[in-house]
Amino acid sequence: MREIKFRAWDEEAELWRYFTLADAMVGRLVRPDGMMRFSLVRQCQFTGLKDKNGKEIYEGDILRDGKDPQVWQVDFYRGSFWFVNPNNEGNRNTYDWLLDRSFWGKYAVIGNIWKNPDLLTA
């Protein structure tokens, strides 16, 4: 079973904070003044997959095969992770599809939809 992990954008420090579901449940994400440490708008769940460089893949990441200019967005949709072609909304492919297409060793994370939205229009 995969570990349930998340990342969220820390607005003050301008960096990603990584945490587990247990961290959230015991209040490790709240400052002493009761405010959240980071934006829940930019909160992403870990897919359980790693890219060809060993980097963890999170919802909202943008991936590309080094030989192909096409980029793909990781999306959580209808209870599972999907590999989405942002230029063709009707072309949603499931997490299982990634495994069937020999995902391992092929794609690399090149950014995410919040910090690098320009990559989606390339």
C-alpha cells in the first residue's frame, strides 16, 4: 500500500511543504495563531509514482517524455489519478494506462500547473 502524502504551497516562504495525512490529523500544519501554514488552494496528493529521475509525482505536475514535445498534466479525477493532455480535454488516460505504456523510465516532471502554467500551452 502506498503512503498517503501531500504537498502544499507555503505562501510566506514561497516553497512546497511536504506532509503526510498523519501530520494533518495531529495539527502539525497549523501555526500557533491558528492559521494554516500554507495555501490549501495549492494542495496536491502524491500519486505513488516516481518519474524517470526518481522524483515523486504529485497531482498538478507537468510531465514530458524527453523525445516528444507533448506535455501531460497529472490530475485527480473521479477517484483516481489521470494523465491528461491539456491540449485535448477529451483524451483522459488513467493511472493504469501509464503503467501499460511503460511509464517507468520514460517521463520526467518538468514543472507544475501553478509555477509553470506556460508549459501547458507549449
